[in-house]
Amino acid sequence: MIKQSVTILGSTGSVGRSSLDLIRSTKKFELFAITANKNTDLLREQCEEFNPHTAVIADENLADTCYKLLRQSDCDTELKAGRVALEEVAGDSRADVVVAAIVGSAGLNSTMTAAKSGKKILLANKEALVMSGELFMKTALHSGSMIIPIDSEHSGIFQCLSHAPSGLDLAQLEYIEKLVLTASGGPFLNLSSSELKNVTPEMACAHPTWKMGKKISVDSASMMNKGLELIEAHHLFGLDVTRIDAIIHPQSVVHAFVHFLDGSVLSQLANPDMKIPIAYGLSYPRRMETGVQRLKLTELTELEFLEIDEDRFPCLKLGRLAAEEGGSSPIVLNAANEVAVEAFLKNRISFVKIPEIIEEVMTKIPCESPSTIDIIHELDSRAKQLSNQLINKGS
């Protein structure tokens, strides 16, 4: 049996660790490369266990520390450092599959490089689509790269559309009435607008269902993750944003719905565990064992579905607006959100200030049509600079 060779961009994050759990449990894959931003200790542990061909530490300031740790380890892994090295392993022809799991805009260049290389890409980095959706999808189409989403909601849609014997059937799109993403509601689902003014970073990161990094946890609490996912779904599935919606489902068992013109609705259900969408991506169009706890339908005594209150959670409204405007609006939205969330996590602004910063930045930076990665980075930088200025002004 020929093993598929896998590169994991962001191996020390939650998606990267779940991916390694699956690779550990099967003999179908071998690890070609792993990357981390700053977590040198975990990167060393992963090198010791899996002995990949290459490891990359993105923060060049930590290169010497990482070199010393690996020299003390019993592995043959070659260490590289820096953003250029990150892009090199993303496009290396010796890997068949790339798991794109770097959080935020930092993962854009490496994910785009992977898209140029014609590989199968398991996409967890939603910012690649939010910031460069049209360019990214055109690049993948031109190179022959297959993009498989591995966040739970988009994987749910992908699975609903992949039931044909030959796999994904995009011919179904003309029969689709709408796509619906589900949201758990996060830790603040039942808080009033006045109570939201006093929430802390610790409260925002205490997600009731999923175990995620701090930035993604805050996005979930503010509903910005659903705003970003609307944009992502628009590019992934080629539907107008007016035919994509989101609802709250606190149990996080149903991950997506596909409504068809004849009144039929398909949905994908599973216990909330990232291993399921990652495993589907790794083994697509087949399936593989995950070790995940099975869903027991007889124990599902209640499944709730609620409308999202966009007055309490205006980030979703801003995401929808950016999706409808297109062009540079999603880039500006994402950049302002990254800066605002970081400021909130450092207790520099309140939770309710996050959407206020984003909206002001979106208002002040005119929408344009970026055509290259360099222009996208320039817009990202401009939006982040303005966001920091607004936060400093209010401090």
C-alpha cells in the first residue's frame, strides 16, 4: 500500500494535533513536514515521535533554540526557520496532502503556495478564503488542487454534497435553495447586551463545546466566526451570500444544512470532534476510523435551533456586509478583527468594543478590488494600522 505523504502547517495548534492523532492511529499516511510558530517544545516532541523529513519554526528568533532542542533528540528531521521556509514546505512536491491549519492572516502565503502546487489541501485556515477568496479558488482551479474544508460546518456542507459515488457533485448547486451553517452560540448565548459589556477574556475563551485556541474562541463568542464562515462558504461552494445563512444550535450535533428547491433538507450530524472532518479530508472520497465517540440518537432528547440576534452579536452582521460588498471589505474586516481580538485578550478594550472597532475601520477604508497577494497584504497592513490607532486613541 502506497502511503500518502502529509505536511501539516500549524502542527502545534488544535487542528494540527488532531491531525497527528489520526496519522498516529493508521498506517495510511506518513508525515513529510510539520510547522510551528513559537511552540518549540511541542515541535520537538512531534519530531521525536514522527520523525518527519522537515520541521519549520516560523519565528526566526527561535531558530537557535529549536536547533539545540532537535540536536538533543533522537530524530533525523531537518529544521528550517522563517516564513520563506514555511512556503517552501507548503509547496514541496514530495507531499501529497497539506493540512492548512495556521490561524489568521499569517497562514495566507503558505496556504496560497500549497494551492499553486496542485496538492490536496485540507483547509482549516478560513482567512485564506476570507482575504483572497476569488484569487485563491482560481489558483487552485488552475493548478488542479483539491480544496477540502475541514472546519466542522463547511465539512458538513461538503459531506452533504459528496454523497454521489464519484464524490463531490457540484452539479447539485443549481438545485440548492440555501446553505445553513450552525453556531453553538458560544459562552455568551444567553447574556444580555448590558452583561456583554463586562465579560472577560477568560469567560470568552471558555467555550461550552469545542476546545480551541484563544483567538478562535473569542471569534466564536462574538459570532465573528460565523461572519467569516459566510464569506468562506460563498467562495467554496460558489453560491451568492444571500443564499447562505447561520443559525444557533447549542448542542453542536448538527453542523450544517443544505436546503434544496424541492423542499428536501440534508444535514450532517456528529459529536463535536474535529477529528471527524479532518479524517474525511484525509481519506476523501472514502472514510476512515477516527476513534471518536459515536452519536447515540436515542440519547438526543433535545435539539434546539434559534435565530441569531444580530443586535447582540453585530459581528455576524458585519461579516454579512463584507461578504455582500466583496472586494477588499473581507480583508479589512478580518484585519480589524484580528487586532481588536488581540486587544481584548490583553484587556485593552472591552468585548463589545470589538465590533465597534471593526465597523469604524470598514467605514474609513474604501472598498477596492485587490488583484494580487501583495495588494492584499497592503490592505491588511493598512487596516491593522488604523485599528491600532483607534484602539490607542481610546486607551
